[in-house]
Amino acid sequence: MTTPFYVSLPVTLALLIAMLLPKAGIAAQAQEVVMDDRPLVLVKGLAESRLKRVLQRCTQGPFRRSDFSIAHRGAPLGYPEHTQESYIAAARQGAGRLECDVVMTRDGALVCRHAQCDLHTTTNILTVPALAARCREPFRPARFNPDSGALVTPATAHCCTSDIDLTEFLSLRGKQDGHNQTASNPDEYLLHWTPGADPHMQGGTLITHRDSIKLFNAMRVGMMPELKHSENHPPKGVDSDDYARALLQDYQDLGIKGADVWLQSFELQDILYWIQNGGVYGKQAVYLDGRYRDEGFDHQQPDTWEPSMAELVQMGVRIIAPPLWVLLDLEDGEIVPSSYARSAQAAGLEIVTWTLERSGSLQQGGGWYYQTIAPNISSDSDIFRVLDVLATQVKVSGVFSDWPATVTFYANCMGLD
């Protein structure tokens, strides 16, 4: 993915600041919110409307942190995801809550990665021979038709955090997620992601779950860890409840207040475990609702939801978090809350949603995250129209974003804590 025009210059400066912050004292210097040009460009591009006039009055700030602004993987639109640099950048952009997706190394350590098996696209592991040899599927170059030159087999690799130990994991460097399917060698496979971009973008510092807690605590931001369940995860021999318990234990051991932690999982079993065994930590457990993947699911048909909203509440679930398209629909050409959103409201569930700045240009409809409202989307500036409906009509309590500054700007302007 090429670095967007609105990110490249601010990121270069901000990355240098982020690299210096640990030496200068994170707790003292990560408090200031620095707004980049991205939100201002989006406001300028809005069609004339009351919303545009309101937002225009806020362009000079001042800006502050807001829990409404949630950092998804840090600030991965411009930084290697789930790295120290990405987290610091997100805090500087005013995210009041930060996310560490939690997976497990071969020796049982909890670390921050979006998926158990993404090291081949998010780190430099393929260029470290000793560790590349550990990958469950080593790098294989692309194959082309010798006559036509057409791609026959794309370049592949498959490397998992559970393939290596903690020390080996921490020796890797993070990079922006992406790969080159036409690559003939590992360097080509890794380096396609941002042609001409700052080379520092490939040098992110990987971090453990415990160290993310210490970093977030020092920066005085909320913590939203997601327990990842995926391929071979938790690793063989690790019980699912033990996995949920291990994540919880890190917060208990470090003395973090329950009010500062929102434990997340797509697995309802994890949510119920934390509700029943997590004490104050279980009260804010966030059920990442993945039922949209179920056959027959319809976000406008309550009969297709199992369990129902009322049943979730009876189980003790207080916060639900579906993708933003599930919460929205069109009525007479206008963006409105979906039946799902209204049902969650009626059941008394708090709603969080994901993910802004994630699925490509809104000029082409916005991709997967905007699928229910695509006919009403025509420019990136429409992000603010979507945010406004989510905040004022769906009444979400927080929005994940790959570039938290956008949500921070809106939250500050509208007085959202």
C-alpha cells in the first residue's frame, strides 16, 4: 500500500518525535495532542452543510484526548502496526484508547500482533535466515509463464508467532502490512508496500503485551486488548480459558485499574469467562460481534441473530462491537441506523464500532466497511458524515480508526469525551 499523500510528510516528522519520546520521557511528552492536516483536508472537501460549518469552527483547536477515538493497531495508515512507534503516534493523535491484539509465542509469551500468522507480511522475518527457516511455509518465489510472462503462481510464505520464541520475536522489526505476489526473493516480497516512502517505516519496534500495558499506562490512555483466536491459536496444549486468564493476569499483576481496561474478543466464551471471573475487569468486556459471517445473517432481520440482543444482555454482556456497515443503512438515500443498531440500543447495549480509514478510498464506495451505504458515499470527506450518524443517531461510545486524528478531531469538535 502506497503511503497516502496526506500522511507522508507529517509521518516523517512524527516518527522522529516518536523515536525520541522513550528517551525524553513518554509520560511527560506523549500528553500533547498534535493534529495533522488529514482532518482539515477532509473538512474542506465536505459539501456545504450544517455539519461542515460546525467542523470548520474547530479547525484551530485546541485538541485533547478523547475515549471516543480508539486506535486500531496504533496508527497503521502511516506506521508499522502494533509497534511502539505506532502506539506513540496514536496517542499523539489524541486516541484515548489503544488496542494491542494479543497472540502467543512458541514459549507462551503474549505479544502484540494482529494475527497469529502474519509475520511474513508485517515483519522482516523472511530476511532473517535463521528465523525464516522456522516458518511453517518458507518463502517460495513467484512463477511466470516463460512464453507469455503471465503470473502462474504468486509468491508465498506463511510465518506464525507461535513458530518462534519471545526473544526471537522481539529481534524482528515491524513493517506496514503488505507483500508483493510477483516477488522473486524475500526482499522483493517485503519491500513493495510503499514505493519511495520513508525507510524508517520498516523499522517498527515489536512489543510484548505486558510492555504495551506499561507504555499505555505511562501515556495515560485506556487499554483495549483483543484476544485473537485463529489458526493454531491458542497454540496446541493451551486451553482457551487459560489463554483468556493469561491476558487478564497481566493487568492484575501490573495493578491496572479495571476502569482503564476494555477486554475484547470475537469469542463469546472469552467474554463470558471475563464477566464471570474477571471482577472489575469483566464489567467492560467488549463482544466483537462476528455474527455477520454466519450464513443467513441479515443486519436488518433480528430473527437471524443468535443469540438475540436481549439474550446477550441476560448473559451479562454490556458492550457490543460490530463492523460499522452492520450499524448503518440507507433510507430515502440518507444514512440511517440499521435495525441491528436500533435493537442494540433498545436492549441497553453500549456500542463500539470498527474501522475508519481502513478499506480504501471512499471515492470508490469505501469497500467492505461501507457496503450498506456505498451509494451515498462519493469522497473521503464523507467519513465525517458517517461519523456524525454513528455518534448522534447510533450513539456509539467509540470508533476504531487506522488514523485516530480524524476521529479525535470530530470528537473534540462535538464535545465527546
